[in-house]
Amino acid sequence: MWCALFAAIAGIGIWMLGSATRRDGVTDWFASLTPGTITALVLLLTGLLALVTGLIGLIRRAQRRLSEDR
């Protein structure tokens, strides 16, 4: 699952930076960020990471229970 997450992040990064127009758009977006926006994005990404980690933990726990029942 982590592999898919990292592959998606890499794919989006390559797509965004693959063209001069998109690269300029990303540069303009980064330049327009305020400290409040940066804080909100960091909190959002931290929450997303916690959510994904929790989901992986739940899936792993369910798989272990199923293998113990057999």
C-alpha cells in the first residue's frame, strides 16, 4: 500500500513538473501561499498520514485474525 501511495505522489509530481505551463502554475501557487495556508496544509497532510497508517493497521489486524482462525 505504501508503494502505491509513493508512486501516486511521484506520478503527480512528474506530471505537474513535466510541462513549462504547469511548472509556472506550481511556482505561482507556491509563491502565493501564506503562513496560515502552509500550516493548514501541514496539518492536513499529517492527518492524512495518520489516517492511512491507521487504515493499514486495521487491515493488518484483520488479516492476522483471519489467519489465526484457520
